[in-house]
Amino acid sequence: MGAAGSQVSRVAVVTGGGSGMGRAICRHLADQGRKVAVLDLNGDAAQEVAKELEADGAAALAARVDVSDRAGVDAALDAVRTSLGPVEIMVTSAGIEAFTPFLDITAEAWDRMVAVNLTGTFHCLQAALPDMLAARWGRIVTISSSSAQSGTSRMAHYVASKGGVIGLTKALAIEFAPKGITVNSIPPGFIDTPMMQRSVDTGVVADMDQLIARTPVRRAGTPDDIAAACVFLCSEQAGYITGQLLGVNGGWYL
């Protein structure tokens, strides 16, 4: 692990970096020579990922953060600046999901879903953008969801929150493009993660074999598939790509 070619050793922050797609994104960014801050509600998981990255020669930092808590987000980013430097790459992978019939979704459950998935993204991006503006360079990648494109039964609050993330991404892309900052979103499709397995277990989606049979590339996606696309969008070479949804979905939603 270490710097790759001419990639600049910029500081990347990944929320939800303690597991799944976020963990893979942290590893791939470190492989490209980025300094990586691993933020996660599970502080132990974040520490584990950071230690793995450091063991492979990367500069890394871990922080326990609830992205719905603005003070906590601000404190974590201050720690990142002190330890690693200004934030120039932000990947918002933190999120929660639930499977509830629409008429059974409580106001409290709705508010929590929006607070983490949408408002949490707002907090993280607003806290990081001043560093990018100062550098006149920045890469933002939000992890949304293909369910916001297709709709999913019994996940109305999740779908709505992720649809908001897509809208926020597009608005910020327009606002900050003249400042050298790109803002894109990856809406993952059928990715083999704990979240997908819960979808299968609760009957929200078909079993894995049926999903694979309906996927044009005939396999489930992996966290590494998401991470590879994310690393490209965070690269120097992706400076003319902004406001886009890069669907990593094996051919779904063509």
C-alpha cells in the first residue's frame, strides 16, 4: 500500500468507514496514497480499519461519529485537520435502513432515517467544504441507493432519504463546480453486504440466487466494485465529471 504514481497524498474522509462498502472505500483510497480518516458510529470498527491501513503503510485516523450530530462531525473533522491535514476528499457512506410498511412508519422513525442519511450527509459536506474551497480542489462522493431510482416496498423512509441525497448531490455540483470541486453520487445496486442480506432475510427482496439470475452480469456486486468506482471519482482524472450518478449495479436500471 502507498502512493500510486502521481496521485497527490490528499486527505480523504470516509463516513461509515468501519464496515461494508465504506471499509472497502477506505482501503482503496489508501492504496492510491491518500491519507484516510475512518469515521463510523462503531468506534471499535473504525479503529480496526485504521490500524489495518496503518499496518500497510498508510496514514490513517479513526473517530467515532454519529453523523446526525453536527457538533460531533465538526469535532471529528477538526481532529482530522490536526492529525492529517485539510480535508479535500469526502465520501459519505454512513447510513441506516429499515423495512417497515409505510402506514407503520412512526414520525420518530422517519425523523431518525432522514437525520442520519440526509441531514448527516448535509452536516459532513458543509463541514468539509471550507477546506476544499481554500484549496480550490475537492472531490465529494455520496453513496445513495438504486432504491431511490426504482422505489422499494416497505422502505419509503429509506428511499426518500436517499432520494434527498441524490438531489443534494446535484445541487452542490452546480454550486461548487466553478471552485474546482466535483460532487457525484454512487447509487449501489445489488451489492452483497449485510444490508442486502437483511433485505433477503426479511423478504423485502427475492433470495440471492433469484437476484443473481436477474442481474445482467450474473453475479452480486461486492464492496470492492463500489470502492473502485468511488476511487475513480475521487481522482485527479475525474475533474470533468460532476453532478452525475454512477450506477454500480451489474446492468440493472439501464
